Amino acid sequence: MTLDEAIAAVEATLDAPYLRVDRRLTRADASSYLLIVLDTHAGRHDTDEPIANGPRLVARDTGEVTRLTVPDALARAQQMEVVRS
């Protein structure tokens, strides 16, 4: 799986137009990509909708997307290389 395919897999799980993947923060190892979804909605504090941003782990072999907690993502990120795209 390429980085572009991993980003497409995450974007397919997003249901709001103001969520986007930040390519600059991507990390990877032999088995997965760690991607960060950003909330770019200017009025996000004016709504009661749940916020769907945060870290996602994408398995390279299956394309499965898993949402991570921030502490888990930070721990994994320390063991992964930054992806230069």
C-alpha cells in the first residue's frame, strides 16, 4: 500500500467535508501508516457534533483503518519514521 492509498482509505472513513489528512505528519513502519486527521471547521466550538479528528493507523497489508487514542499514537510515533512525500 502506498501513502496515497493509505490517505484515500482514511478519507473514505471521514463523513465531514472539513476533515482532512495532514500529509506532513505521516509516520510509517513496515506494517502501517500513522496519519493525523485535522478538523479545519472554523465554527467547531459552536456545535454539539462529536469531533472526528485525531490519529488513524492504516494497516499496509489490508488497508484497515483504526482510530487511535492520542497517547497510543504518540507511543507508536516514537517507533516510526517520518514519511517524506
